[in-house]
Amino acid sequence: MSDARRALPSVTALLESEGVRPLLKRAPRGVVVDAIRRAIEAARSAPDSAPRTDHDWAHAVASSVEQSLRPSLRRVINGTGVVLHTNLGRAPLPKAAIDAIARVAAGFSNLEFDIERGERGSRYSHCTALLQELTGAEDALVVNNCAAALVLVLNTLADGRDAIVSRGELIEIGGSFRIPEIMAKSGARLVEVGTTNRTSIDDYRRAVGPDTGIVVKVHRSNFALAGFVAEATASELAAVAGECGVPLLHDLGSGLMISLDEFGLTGEPTARDAIRAGATVVTMSGDKLLGGPQAGLILGKRDALDRIRKNPLTRSYRVDKLTLAALEATLSLYRDPAKALRDIPALAQLTCDLASLRDRAGQIRGELNSPSIEIIESEASVGGGAFPTARIPSIALAISGRADAIESRLRLGEPAVVARVADRRVIVDLRTVFPEEDGDLVAALRAAMA
């Protein structure tokens, strides 16, 4: 028997074929040639499933070209019910932030130019006034993420000295990054006090000595301690740190700017709360509950911020103009809390009422008109390490049938829909699907269920 691979077409033959030639109008020649080579190699590796006709070859090459041209980073519809989903990019930006990015990205900007004085300025001045206004901090600095903020503060205030922290706060923040390891990279010497479940203010007081550089309080992320537990509050720690003449760093993490107590989300301190408690420095994220771009915010006393700003490491953690534009626009929304709750997507999703979600679910189900779709009650979560025990009542679509196949088709579609499988059904939670995405969701479900 002759080897079928001997009959494979050449690159040139396929490039000049009637079915492939039009692809040269859609993609660069090199991209098409690479796609042809991949198609031939795939056929050589699996001859039984190799294309047989000119039409089949054209389809194989076109599919390879399309895959090559598709952006690696692309839009996803979040049907998981996790609002601040780290794998899905955390907080979507408000329209005001997107518009600000477009304005700044389209041309030149005064990133490091003082327009009023006509001289060199600092990129670190653009969000400072807003952060002071909204949090009550004396000064503020923006870097590229919260982990960088933590390292920078520790390196500035406690390099080569002791950093005292509770054993119950030595957390892992995701992606295998752990607070003890991050602190070690800063140059500070970690000093653990208390136990996993109980740490008293006296534990800190006894640990402070001549080599102490800083006292650290870390917001617990992704978990909560319950039962026989105790911890020192930020205000108690501020008093002890003040008595001993050492700074207090409060790693707040989530970046909550306004209370969400009225929506049943309680127990998370706001940035203003943390400043009011007396911390020397507060660090937090910009892309979690704050609802803006990825950034690390350093807030606190002016003399401490002056030292941090002059640290040579600050340049390695500096933030770019697009992030600053988005952050400033997002922070501006907080001047009117009602507007922030409405216009900042993460907050809007967290506070959306059940009736609205149920109405949307009914409309989607009506459009699809399929007995395989059921409207069910579900539970959403905040994500991003905030409110780890909170379960938010929500509404979801439950799709029966070949759950694994439907989930895969949704995920591989355009746009991709990321859902979850439970009880042999695909669950799409509408709390994390924006109303303007309902049309795309209907089309994706129709295609996945066909």
C-alpha cells in the first residue's frame, strides 16, 4: 500500500490554489504560508484525518489563519458568578475610565510636564489630590500593583530591620505568592507573633525592640477565621506603634472606597476607615473593590510618603499613563457615591437587585424558547479576596443536555462565554453578565446548544 502522505500537496500548490489565494487579501503572505505549513504538518502527523479535497484544504488553512490572527487577550463574557474574577481580569473599567484611556493614548499628554509652570513635572502627582480628598490621607502614591506597594513600603521603612506581623496574617494572595516571601524580598526581617488563630496586642508590644523597623497588619484575603479567634485592631496597633516610635503598615488589599453595608456586604474596612484608624501607611489595590485598573495605592503620612517616593525602587514599580488616566477617572466617580455605585461596573454588579436579574433571565429564556433552559436561584461571590464568606443571592440559567460539550462550545466561541458545570448542567450566572451582553449571550447559547 502506498503511503497517503506521499500525496500531500506542496506549500506552493496550496498557496496558488483557488480556495487559499483569497486569504492573501485578509492576512499577510507570511501568515498564510505558516498556516499552510501547519495544515500540511497536521495532515502528515494524522493522515487518516487529513483533508481530501481542495475545499477541505482551503478550510483547514483558513482555520489556521483565523487562529493565528485571533488576539491572545480578548473579550470574555463572565457567567461564573464571581464578580472580581482574577482569571478573567478582575474589575471591568467604567466607561469614564475607558474614555480617559482613549484620550490619553491618542496623542501626547502632560504625564511628566507641569503645564502651569512650563517645566518638568511628576507622574505621581496626577491622582494624589483625589486620593487625599477621598480617603483623608496626607499624601498618596500610585505604583503598578499592591504587591509592589507592599515591597516598596517595607524596603523604604524597614530594610534590614524587623517587620512584626501576626502568624494569622501570613497569607497566600493567589498564584502561589505568599506574604512572608514578598516581605523577605523587601529586605525586612520577618518577625512572627501570636498564633494562627489568636494574636493579642500584647504579643506585638512584647516583640517591639531596638531592631524593629515596622509593625504590619495584613488584611486576610480569600478566607476568614472563625471560632476561638482574636486579633489586634488597626487602631490598637497604631497606638502601640506610636508609643514605640515605629511606623504601622496596614495592607488593606481590597481597595474598598465606600461602605457596602446596606447591600449586605459587611465587615470590610474602607480606605478612609484605615487612614482614620491611625496607620502610618495604607496599601491597597486599584482593580478590586475600587473597580479601576490594576494599580497599587500607597496612602498615609506625608513624611513616610516622601521617603517612599525617593526610594530608587519606586521607578521600577512606576505606573504608566494609561493606568493613571483610568484610575483618575474611576476615582472621580467616587465624589458622588450614588454615581459610583451606578457607573463602576464591579459595584453595579455587586449591588444589582434580584428582580432585574430575574427579568433578564426570563427575556433570554423566552428568546431561546428551549425546554433545556431553566431559570434557577444561585449564589454569586465577590472574588478578589474581598468578603471571602459573603454569598450574594443571584439568578442563573441552567442548561441541561451534554453539559461538557455545551460548556466547551461556549468557552471556545466568539466571544467566549465562561460558565460552570454543576449537577450535569451548565450554569450561567447573570449577576456577572452585563445587560448589554445579553444579545451576545443568546447567540452564544443558541450556537452551543445546536
